[in-house]
Amino acid sequence: MNTYKTQGVCSQEIQFEIDGDTVKSVKFIGGCAGNTQGVARLVAGMKIDEAIKRLDGIKCGFKPTSCPDQLAKALKQYVEAQT
């Protein structure tokens, strides 16, 4: 299980599992439960690069980031650590 401490959003942490180049599971700690559960289920089974492409840069209201954007950052960090 990988853990990412979020910044600038309501959720405090993202826990995620990767299987090869695929997102196996995601769990947000805190945040808007319905939205974060929806995002987690949508990316389960998705290739990491595709998830990053779809989520990167999404903003929440006037905030410069969002929970989906933070997940993209977590996945980018994971990929960089693997290379």
C-alpha cells in the first residue's frame, strides 16, 4: 500500500495499490465521501498514465488543486520513484 499526504484539499491522505502499470485500488482519507469514493472506483483497473492524464490539473472551486488532482500527483510521484 502506498500513501500520499495531500495538500490544499479536504482529504488528508490517499492510499493506493498498484499492480504493474495499473491502479489496483484507491482510498481517500477524509474529503467529500461520495466524490472521493466515485473517483477511487473510476480509476480502479485503469492504467496509471491514463489516470494521470484524466485527473491532472482538475481544480476544486477556487482552489488550485482538487482530490482528483492530488491523486494524479500521487501517481506521478509513484512513477518517478519507480524509475
